[in-house]
Amino acid sequence: MAQHATEGGNAAAKRIAKQIDKLRDEVKDDTIRITLEALPLSQWRQVLEANTVTENGIPKQRIEDICADAI
């Protein structure tokens, strides 16, 4: 069971914490764990530049979309 910050807490918080633990236990066999590793800033900048469509030097996408496409 995971440790929750419900020590001395109210009954509703403890009940919800137990529900969360139960749900985590139910889905643990169907959970995929992924480890991400960050690129050095210079390499990340190169990835962004290679995947950014510009018009007259102005990006045609929001930075969030550029990052999603780069990944």
C-alpha cells in the first residue's frame, strides 16, 4: 500500500486514499512504465529546429505542437 498524507486526516481523505490504492492494484498488470531521458539543450534545440515549419522565419505552430511533433 502506498503511503498517503492522511495521518490524522479526516475519514473522507482516508476512504479516498484506500480507493486510490485499490484502483492502482487493479490496474498494475495493465500499466506500462516508460522512462524518459532528457536531451542536452543543444541537441533538443536541433530537434526543434529540424521539426519546425516556418514562414518568413516565424514558426507556423505553437511551441507545444512543435515539441509534440519532435517527439
